[in-house]
Amino acid sequence: MKTSKSAIFLFELMFVILIFSIIAAVCTSLYAKAFTFSRESREATQSVIIASDFAEQYKSGKDPDELNARYDKEWKESDSANTTYLATVEAESEHIAEVIVEKDGDQIYSIKVQRDIELTKAS
């Protein structure tokens, strides 16, 4: 049985297209996962920065009721109803508070903070 060169070429071309399609699907999936991972990492980093800032302000004596902020999806402060992130400080006792960063109502980061208690010498 004699096979023509064009049939072999067509089979080879179809095989290459199949392999290319599989590789393209895998690469697209990896790119989507990497993009999601990058966004989540950026979100976590920004949450830690903001929570640390609020913790330092609380430790320096600022009233916890004054420490709250709203941010849009680009982490820019926002007063509008179009907020994505919310950072608050909730006092647990006189010297302990919790800094909470939320995204659309879900907590993404929190840290407990303790103010230094000033000791005075008894005369």
C-alpha cells in the first residue's frame, strides 16, 4: 500500500496543532493562576502595611475610634460607598486592641496590639 506524501504531511500538521493546543491550554491556565496569586499577594502585603500603620498609631496613644479608613480596589483612601477594603481598630481593653483589615466584609488580616503601660514611680 502506497501512502501519498500529502497524507503524511497532513497527519504531521494535525499532530503539531494538537500538541500546540495542549501546550497553549496549560500555559493559559498557569498564567491565570499566577495572575490570581499575584493579586492575592499584593492584597496581603498592602493589608499588612496598613494594619502595621494603624497598630503604630494606636500604640502611640491615638484613640481607636479615630482609627478607621476605607479604601477602593486600588488601595486609595475613599469616603464613598464604592469601597472595597475597610481597616478598623477595635479596643478589647484599655491597653489592648485588634487591628482588622477586611475586603467586602471578609477579614483578610488582623493583628493584636498592646499599648505600653507607663509606670510611674511612687514617691
